[in-house]
Amino acid sequence: QVQLVESGGGLVQAGDSLRLSCSASGGTLSTYTMGWFRQAPGKEREFVATISWSARVTSYADSVKGRFTISRDNAKSTVYLQMNSLKPEDTAVYSCAVSRGIRIKLEAGGYDYWGQGTQVTVSS
């Protein structure tokens, strides 16, 4: 059973940066695709970014492209989300997820394990 724990969320001002971390245990995570999703109050969960097991392939939602960067350290079983130039509309609970498949996936349904999430609040 894979377990995921996110950290790094907080309250920041518009234009600031945050780095989220997601530490994983309980599986051969170096072969898994990992992703970040977010859910704002009253809204559906939405895809943010994903990274292949080798880190050679990444994909981002249009809303965060150029501002967010996903990366991973397989030796530490950790995936990161560097968030720059944050905007109030980035406010949400951010969750990481693991997919046992080798291809990156943009849909939440393609992921098998989820963390509890970390709150990111961006004030204007």
C-alpha cells in the first residue's frame, strides 16, 4: 500500500512562491508516474501537473504552465511542485497522486493512490 504525505503549503501573497513536497512510501515509486491535482472550495478537482517515472516527460495545466514546475527525486521517493508567481486563483488544496502505469495521465481517474492534501492560500 502506497502512502503519500504532502507538505509545504501555507498562506502567501500574490506573486510569492511556494514549494510543495510529496513523500511516498510503500512501493517501487521510481517506476510510477506521479501527479499533482488541486481542488478549490466549491469546484471540481483539477489536474495541475504530472511527471513520468524517469522525469523525462512532464505535462502541465494551461493555467499553471510557465509558473509551476514539477520534479522528482526517486532516491528520496519524493515529488515536488515549485510554484512561482502565485495568484489568488491558485488557492486550493493540493494533493499528490501516484499512478502505477508508465504513461503520464492527466485525469484523476488514472491515479491509484492519493495523499491527504496541503492547503495553499494566496491573498491578493
